[in-house]
Amino acid sequence: MDRLTVRIWRGDAAGGAFAAYEVAARENQTVLDVVSEIQREQEPALAYRFACRVGMCGSCAMEVNGRARWTCRTHVRRVARPGEALTLRPLPHLPVIRDLATDMAPFFDKWARAMGSFQPKDAPDGAVPEDFAVVPPGSKARREADAGIECIGCGVCHASCDVVAWNPDYLGPAALNRAWTLVNDVRDGAQAARLAAVSGDAGCHSCHSTQSCTERCPKGLDPSSAIAGLKRRLFWDALLGRRG
Amino acid sequence: MPDRRHPTYLAFLAHRLSGLALALFLPLHFWALGQALQGEAALEGFLRWTDHGLFKLAEWGLVVLLALHLAGGLRVMALEFLGWRARQKDMAALGAGFALAVGLLFLLNVG
Amino acid sequence: MRGQLHLWVAQRLTAAFLAVAVAVHLVTIIIAVRGGLSAADILARTRGSEAWLLFYAGFALAAGLHAAIGLRAIAAEWLGWRGRGLDLLWLGLGLATALFGIRAAWGLYHA
């Protein structure tokens, strides 16, 4: 059977280097399958992260041959030609814990800074509202929100965004996409504060629409357009003197 | 080097680098036109000094960069203000084509 | 934060104006280079024309500001130059460039 060479970055926050492994090249295998095989058969100390293996949990993202990907849904034959090696690195733009496992805390801290949690309008203390909110599914705001809510928080867009690398304070595509879904949630009562939180150089105004986030999102979401939506809203608010 | 090979990333790079070049050229351009303050003869003298082929090449380059930056800016604003998320790649290609067409028109008319 | 938002708004407002102005500029360039640039041809168009003076003055103002705000972003992201003090410096540089351009426009009007 043909062999597949896999170069895996091994190390921690202090630094590291690539180690080469060989596994059988099978017709059907995902990148995560290969990493698991190496960890089980050859390198028990190899650190990596996964949970669901079916593209729902968002925990297995890595850099595969120069591109951030969800590894559980990435077939080896789609990213490496026969005979070509796989090169795996931890997800860029986040601190490395060890080997292929990154610390996702800074990524989710940005969601919090972008006010990515729902703030009920009717019950600010978190109590259950008296009545159901009526949200027509076909309304423009609901469709804008629907376009972005399937995010699984894998960090691929954040890892693919140059602005994140150039400005570590930049909230990044995932957090801003999340904010845009809430800006379009008519039940939310924290719009002014959220729009202020996503404004400026650390927010949507640093986005240069390279659209790497949209290009790389494994769920086919379009954070780039969500960020454009935030810019649009803030532009008219500023021009017309509206605050939230 | 991370893999950034996709059309809208190239469009971003083209937009940024053309903008950088144009921004640096701007004071030079204003200085040159400012020759008119010393009268027609001074401006004419400067223009004849730039008749050299290298200047013509630079002028052509600047015209192409200006057209490229214009087209790239329109694409970004279409995304930001009109929400045109579809066909961004086609628009990027169209922008490059527009810049080349303007460059060609310049070459056909110069001389 | 408000300041950064306003810089972005200024960038897009100038961009909208520049989109029209640059289109006019490109057409003017391609017509003007026919048979060679000459000071007499340029001044025949601009001398004593309030319309061209107003157009070029507005063009210079928008271009100066637009370029400075763009350079600010490049300096922040590629050189790490950030801060409120630098923002004021960029704004000053943009206005200075604009004034330099308006001076040239005056020259073309008055020569």
C-alpha cells in the first residue's frame, strides 16, 4: 500500500519543530483520521483536539498545507496530490498550548468583547419574557441574522484573516459575524452598546474586505458581508447623528 | 507563508499597493502642477523636461494604478454600502480589465 | 473609538466623491495627452475657469484626506505605528497635502 508522509509541528509556546511520520495512504481518510492514527499507533504524546468528528463542534481546526481547515471534514486526497506530503501546524493567530492544540481563549474573549451574547430586551435581568416575540422569518433583519447563525466557532476565519495578524486587538470575522446576527435580532436590547463595541480600529473598520474569512469558512458563511453590514449601519448612524 | 491565493485577496493587495503608490505620488503631482504659479513658461518647461520615454512609462503606470484603485474602491463600496456579496470575484476581474482598458486607451492616445 | 469611526466615514465620503472625480480625471488625461501635453492646452482649459478651479480644489481636498487616512492604516498594520498623536499627524499631513494641491489649482486658474 502507498505511504503518506505527514509533517506535524511539535512544540509549545516556547517554540518547536516539524516531526515526520508515515501512515498508509488510504482511498478515504480525513486529515483528522490521519492525526488520530499517528497519535494512537506512533506518537501517544501528540496533542491535538477534536470531539464530534462530523463538523459540528468546531474543535479540530488546524493549518493543513498552509491553509486553515476543519480537519474532520477535510479528505486528504482533496488537499494533497498522490505522493504529496501533509504539513500540519496549529491554527495561526492563537497561542499554542502544545503541538496542534491552540488556546482558544483569546478567540472567544473577542466574542465577549464584541458583545456576542444575547441581551433580552423585555427581561434585562435575564428573566423569561411574559410573551413570545413575533419575528417574521421572511423579514430582512431575520434573514440577515439567519445567514450568520450557523457558526460553529472553529476559528478558521480568525486564522485566515491578515488583519488579525497585523492588529492583535482586532475582533476578527467570527466575533463580528456574531455581533451582526445580534444587531439583526429584534428581541435584543443592547444595540447601542454592541455597535459601540464593534466600531473603530479594533472592530469592523479595520476590515479590508480581503474576504479570506468568507473564502475559508467551512460552513460557507460570509463574515465579510456581516462586517460590511456593521460598517453600513455605523456609517448611517454617524452621518445621521443616530446613536444605536 | 500562509495560503492567500484567492481573487479578492489579490484585489485587496492591488488596491492597497496602488493606493500607496498614488498617495506617495500625490505631493509630487501637486508640486509639478504648482509650476503654473510661475507662469505658462515654467509649466511648459517642466512638461518638456518630462517628454523623456521613462516619464511616459511612469505616467502610463500611474494612469493604470489610478484606474485600478478606482475600480477596486467601487467594488469594496458595492459590498459595504449595497451589500453586493454575490459576484465579488467577477467584479475583481472586471476591475483589472477596466484598468488594462484605460491603460490601453492612454497608450493609443499618447504621443 | 468615535474618532476612528469618523476617520472611516471621512474615508468613504471622500471615496464617493473621488469615484466621480477620478473618472472625470481619467477622461481628461486621455483627451489631454492626444498630440502631446502642452502648458498652453492645459491652461486654455483651466485659466479663468471657476468650474475647473472648484473641481480641482475639491478633488485635491478629497484626495489629500483620502490618501492620508489610507496611509494611516498601512502604517498601523505594516509598521505598527499607532496612537492618537499619530492620528492627528496624519490628519495634518492630509490637510497640508490638500492645501498644496489647492495652491496648484489656483496656479492653473490664475496663470
